[in-house]
Amino acid sequence: MPVVKFKFNYGHTYLTSGGLAAKTSCITGDSVACTMADGTSQSLKFRGFTSIFRTRQFECVTVHNIIGIKNGNALFGGGDWVDVQGDFMGVYIDGYVYLVLGDRGLPVVDESYEKPKEKPPGQVVSMEEFRKTQ
């Protein structure tokens, strides 16, 4: 059963099918940062993994902050961590998110996701100039 490493704020946690991996804890629980199809950001409960074929049947979301995956049987033994970066495809089913895995057991990168454009900083106004106009 795969285990993913999820980054939050200044730390990380381990998630597997059903949520948090055994013998782990986290302030955020088993929630992951996601972007829904309409562009809104939500924190959804992580419930496991699925194949790419499910993307045809259910709503697709983008899962953020996944930084590693391990295909071993246990969190602290067997298998090596594979570092991954990017925004990955997930499937939204009944309020939960499932990470989509490809043929090699790695998360599928969401090619259609576009990061939101950064807003330009606010305009700086000189109060001296402002007072002269009044």
C-alpha cells in the first residue's frame, strides 16, 4: 500500500489509504490542500489512491503539496521514498479526495492546472502629492 508525504506549513505528515499513517499525528489531520474544478481552494480529507480511469467518472481536483511517495508495505520499513514535485491529479468522491496514480505507481501530474496569477502590489501614493491636488 503506498504512503505519501504531504507538506504543510513548516512540517510534513504521512498519509495512506484511510488517512493518516499508523503511529503518526498532525495538526491538520488527514486533510490536504486541493483546488476544485471551479478554481476554489479547499482542504479535503484524504482517503487513498485510485487509477486514472476514475477521472472519467468523477470530478477531478488538483492536489497540492505532495512531496514524496513510497510503495513499500510500511511507513518505516521496506521500499524507498521517491521525491515528487508538482500539482497532482485527484478525484473528488463524496467529500473525500483520492490521489490518482499512474501505471508506475507515481502520482499523475495535473497538466491542465494553471497557478493563479499574483496580484500586483497596491499603488503607493505620496500624501504630499495627494494634498496638493485638493
